[in-house]
Amino acid sequence: MRRSSRLHGLRRCAALLASSLAGSAAACEGLAVTDAWIREPPPGASAVAVYMTLTNTGNDALAIDTLTSPAFAHGMLHETVRDGERVRMQSVARLPLAPGGRATLAPGALHGMLMKPREGMPRAGERIEIVIGCGEQSTHLTLPVARDAP
């Protein structure tokens, strides 16, 4: 009886492992994310900035086409564009990453934006789930919220 119970437990563990591996196959293949964080917004803000370094460690080109979060109504990639003394934000619909390519999302440059929080703005010390989309695939991450870069 014990052997049967142990075998059943091993089979169940194997099935869970297989299903978790199958789920990770849907991740943006080759995408490595480092130094990721969300800046704590000032009082009254309706959006937060998302920063990270994205590296394509795979052999095929990638294109980041969405940045979202279940905690926000919508998200997007933005680029800070300077035109003389004027500074404006411009939406980036697609961020291509060649094999070995890297993109840094940083203050005053390319960055992510999450807008219209569903349940209040996050504060330093909290963690927020984000989803990076690469066509049919997506990578889920949980990022820390901080006042300053970690």
C-alpha cells in the first residue's frame, strides 16, 4: 500500500513538473530580463514607469510588442524624444531584438508605462506582476516597486 501511494505521489510530481515546463515553453524564447523594477509614482500620478534590461540570448530575432500588467488597465513601451528644448513621449509599437541584441529601458529614454491602476497605485516595497509579449508568446515577471533604482 505504501509503495502504491509513493508511486502515485511521484507520478503526480512528474505531471506537475511537465505542466510547468509546458507553460514555460510559451515564454518569449531567448528573452533574458535583468535589473527590472518599477518606480514608485508620486502622489496623484495615474501611471508608473517600468525599467529593465532586455537581452535576446537566443538564435532567432525577437520583437517585444506588449508590456502589460493585471494590476493596470493598459501598458505600453514609450520613448523619450528630445526636440531642442522640448521633451515628449512617443509610443513604441514594436521593439526588435536581434540575436545577442540588448535594449535598456531607463529613465529619460526607452521605458515601459503602466496606466490606470485597477486597485490603487503601488508603493515602494510592493511587487507587481507584468507581462512582456513577443507575438504569440509572453513572459510573466514580478517586479519590485522602489523609489530609486535598486
